[in-house]
Amino acid sequence: MRDGGRIEAAIEVLTDVETRRVPARLALKAWGERSRFAGSKDRAFVSGLVLDALRRRRSLAWRMGDDSPRAAVLATLAWDWRWSVDRVAEAAADETHGPGALTPDETARLNDPITLDAAPDAVRGDYPDWLDTHMARVFGGTRGEAGQALAERAPVDLRINTLKTEPERAMKALAPLGVEPVEGMVTAARIPAPDPATRTGAVETIPAFGKGWFEVQDLGSQIAAACAGEIAGKQVMDFCAGGGGKTLALAAAMGNTGQLWAHDSDARRMADLIPRGRRAGVRNLQVRSPVEAEPLKGLDGRMDVVFVDAPCTGSGTWRRHPDTKWRISPEQLERRMAEQDTVLDQAAPLVKTGGRLVYVTCSLFAEENEDRIAAFLARAPGFGRVDPPADYSRWRTPDGFLRLSPKTAGTDGFFVAVLERAG
């Protein structure tokens, strides 16, 4: 495909995302099925352009004076991808494939972009207006900057699986992908975010991946799993296991000692857990599926640690899923809060006296985090807050919780609360 056709395709996909309010991955998939002629480089180009336009949708519209998908795509090329305005104009004017010649106003704005100095925080931070009070509650006067960090491209983080290999050996195997070590975490590696219109090397192509030497897992998720503490030889429950990313991290920390239990309210989400565990060399895993009549029967009061990776709005993952911030609604936030209360109440009885409950979300909103813990402690007086591991104290909140964000930690956004059941 020529550049003009790629640009027109990105505008088409972005229009589909906005008019039908569908996830970007589904809109891109639908375009791909209609465009069998598009090669892998074309698909990478169009996907990257769509996602980058979604990352800064509001600020691009502000600076262009136009909130159309066309304006967002053209501005992304000029300001984020650093194409010259002449190159953008030439591609757009392609009579056969392009979206049409630049207007005088588009040319003027692309050549002399206005700053965001006078823009509201929600525009500078690229999130919906109704979320401004929620962002302000957590980040105060820096919420615009926090939003900007959430609009950056994310790196690819890997967790080295110590059940199968040693960190040094894994790093050598990953060298072709240009991995970098992560300071303070010997079992973590990072592939920096790629340049626009390019792809990172496919992790799955490294033979060691098939051997289970490493897993793709954001560094923030790895830190959250590590907040379970010293769990070797203990009874541990991953209560909202899903696909098993944190389950496998917990398994590595346990070193195939003790017993690791996995449960989720949706059996479909756990479909890959057993094969992933087998590939990772996990031998102490017991899956409790909701298809069973009483999946948690016999487990009350037995767990040293219950890990609750609660359902949430996913606001901490906007770098990876920028379309979700434009689809989130107040009603969705309310539903997630209710679900979080439910999973806390369901998980708490499993914790034994002296055991711990670790509550995690990939959300940055206090309504899903501090508020949920405060409400839980008010109705479960047997539990109290304890500090997360000292290794991560630099990200501790004044209330003694852990909050990670792209701006403060260079990770996805995560919240962690560690609670203990008193004797």
C-alpha cells in the first residue's frame, strides 16, 4: 500500500471506532478482513497510526480546531510521527488512494501548531471531561501531566520464569529483541517502546519462549504480584486468576512448594491457564472452576495469602488500550465498584488467621482503590492494613498503599493494598 492508502485506512478505522464505539482491535480486524491486499507492514502502520491518534485524541482536536478522525490522523503524522508537512500533504493528495488534499487551515495549523498551555487539564491529559474530578482526586494539579504519561507508547515488559531458567541465561536468549535489564528486579526485562509505524520483535519467535523461560507481563503487574511477599511453601489463592499472568508469577515465587490455587468467576477466562502453567513448569497448581457446584468448598480459613486482582475500569492500562478511555462511562465505574466489593467479600473468608489479603487493581481512581478498602475494613473489622514490601516504599501513598503509574514508576497504573487478618 502507498502512504495515502494507509492514511485513508487509518481514518476509516478511527471513524469506525468512534461511530460504533467498538474496541479498536475489532475495528482493525474488520478492516483487515476487508483489505486482504494489505501486508504485515501495512497493518502495522495502520494499527500504530490509529492507536497513536486515540492516545491524544482530545489534545490533537484542540490544536487542530477540528475533532474529526481526519484531523487527528494528519496531526499524529506531523507532530508525533514527525513527518514533514510536505510529506503529509503529498500522501494525502494521492488522487487514487489518499484522503484528499490538505485545506489551507490544515496546512497552517500543522505548520504552526498552538501549544496546550491554555488548555484545560482534561485536554492536556487526553481524557474525558467527566473523569477530571477523579484524576484530580489522585493527582491534584499534576493530573494533566499524569494523563500525558498515560498517552505515551508503552514498552514490552517480560518476566523471567525462574522455574525454567536463570535470569542471565534468559537475557542472553532475549538479546536479539534488544531487551534491557530493569533496575532492582533481576527477573524483569524490558523492550523499549518502538518508533511509530514499526513493530517490536515478536517475543513468540524466540525459541526460549516456547520453553517457558519468560512471560509477557508489565513491570507494574510483576511488582503487584511480588507484594504477596514470601510465599514459598504456603497456601496461596489467586482469586481472580483470569488468563493466569499473576498466577504464574506467584507460582515462580513459590518455587513449586506449598499449594497454589486459582479461581475466577468466569471459566472462559481461565481456558489457557492449565496449558500456560504446564509450559511454565508449574507443578503445584489447583484450579477451582466456577463450573463446579461449589468451587471454593473446603477452603475457608485455609489460605496464607489470597490475591485479589479485582475487575476494574483498567484506567492504568490506557497506554496499551487507548480506546478504552473514550468508552468508559460513569455507569461502568459504578458497576466495577460493586464488583470489587463483591470479590472482597467472597475472598475474605478464605484467609486464615494471621493470613493476608492482597487487593490489586490496574486502575488509578481512588473510588476503585482507597474507597473500596475503606468500605471493606468498615464491614470486616477482623482485617487491618499492613505495609507493602519495603523494596517498593518509594511508591507508597500517605495511607500506606502502593500506587504505580507511568509518570511515577514507568509502569502501567496499579494500586496494591495489603491487609492482614488479625488473630
